[in-house]
Amino acid sequence: MAASRDVVQRFYEDFNSRRVNKEEAARIFDPSLVSSDPTGTYNGIDAFLGYVQGYLTAAPDSKINLKNVVESGDWVFVEGEYNGTNTGPLASPQGTIPATGKRFVLPYVDVFEVRNGKIAIPAPATA
């Protein structure tokens, strides 16, 4: 079984390579995953992929850059930067935010729980 850190790193590599699809997600996410951030809670792989796709639409050139990773058993804690150019609309609970055309760099912290070699709880970037 892969180390918890390796599973999380695989998700980041998939995001940065734009391999964010149901087939790839099934390899690294538990089907019952639950993810939450200030915009809401996302239950299951399809809901999480929809959440991620919103960020890819808003910033097609975006990348996740890890700065520090700490693994403790099944838990993985990541500090990093999410950066890109806001060239597309961003869906939000308050409505759609139009593209600004501006570059951004957002510091974040992610917390993941990995069970049986798959991510069960991804807590998306929190700026």
C-alpha cells in the first residue's frame, strides 16, 4: 500500500497535469469521500470533481505548488501555494465571479485523511 503522502502527491500531480477525471479520481479517492471548505461540503467523487473543475475553469493555467508536507499515519498536512491567471469565470455560492485576467498566488493549507490507500477526506485549499 502506498504511503499516505504518496497518494496525496499523486492527486496534486494529476491536478497540475490536468488528469482530473473520474477514472483517475477512482484510483486515488475513496468513493465515500467528504470534502468541505468555506463554500460548502462535497460528498462523493463527482461532487469533489465538480468543485475542482470550477477552479480549473477559472484559471486554466493554475498549479498547486507544495512547500511543506507532513505525514502522520493516515493524515497528511500540506502547506503550499495555488497560483495561476484568472481568465475564466469562477462559480461561487454568491454567484459567478467574472474573470479579471490577473495573476494570483494564494497560500493554502490542505488536510487529508488516507484510508486503505485512498484519500477519504480531502480538505481543499484554505487561503
